[in-house]
Amino acid sequence: MDGEVPWQFDAEPVDVPAEPFSDGQLAIFEAELADGLDRLGGSGDWDGPVEPVEWRRLTAAEAEAQWRALDEFVTWLRTTYGLPPTVVPPLWHRHPELVEELSALHTHRLACYEPGSSGSGPLAWHADFADARERLREWVATCGTRLDRDRPTRATSWPGEPAVAPAEEKPITDRQADFAGFVAADLDFRRATMARAARRTRAAGEWRGV
């Protein structure tokens, strides 16, 4: 499973650097995460405040909760509305442009259906959902991900930048396992990034004699 994640995010230093997942911990995490994914009946209910999700700045703990809620929402969305893979493909989680669009749609729905919201909120959400579907179709057509195979979103090198190697297309054999592995790698990356930030902060403090 590739360990690459699509976001370069801002991380606040932490006091104690976290250790990366061991092979055994990763296997347990994947099993627990996969056990609750791709199920019907939930629409990504969220217990926290309803506000935009800035994926680049999430801690590992915050990201884990958001991944779980978003995956539940996307599963509910595609099954409830019969969305084809040209709108929501199996490996949407590997394409940051799809994650951002679907995440925005999720938080928008939570706000529109929150107790005490306007009675016209659901109608407004469905109107925006129609616009979002058109954008999702464009994103999917541009990045080239499909029902049975996937490749990273195309990137174009601007003049003076290193050339971008052609993206390799890979078959999709188990969406659920791919999602669990991707999330585990994402959380590990976030912990490692925060640990590096913590080490730099401590080193700067020692250099200044703080």
C-alpha cells in the first residue's frame, strides 16, 4: 500500500513525538476501520461543531474522525442517490479535489439539516448538490479514476519546474481495504510531520537557551 498522502498540511508542534504504526498495529487498525466502512444507513452524522474542514491542518486524531464521518456520508450519498462512478468513484479518497468537494457537500448538508435550521435548508442543499454533481463529473473525468482502475490525479509541470512522471494506472481489487490502508498511512504521515515540527521547536528552544 502506498504511503503517499495528497496533502501538505500545517501542523502545530506536539510535546511528545508519536511513533509510526508497527505492522501489527497497522493490521489491527485496518481491520477495525474496514469493519465499520461501506455500510448503509448512516449519512455521516457528526457530533462536533458544524464547520468547514481544513484537511491540511488536521491532527491525526481529528483526521481519523473526519475520514470515518466522510466515508460514511459518501457511502450513504452514492447509494441513496444511485450515483455512478463517473460522479463518485471507488477511490475518491485518493484524489484531494474529490475529497474537498465531498467534504464541503457533507458539512453543507449537516448545516442544512441541523436541528433549528431553516425549513428551506434541505431544498437549498439539493440545489447545491445538483451543482456539486456537475463539478464532481468534471473532476472525475479530468483525473481519470474509474470503477475498476485508478491513477493519481494528473499534474502539469510549469516552466522551470521538474517534469512530472506519467501516472501509473492500477487495478482496483478491494476498495474497502484500500481506504483503510490509505487512512492509516495518512494518519501516520500526520503524526510524523507533527513529531518533526516538535523536534524543530525543541531544537530552536535549546539553541536560544530557552
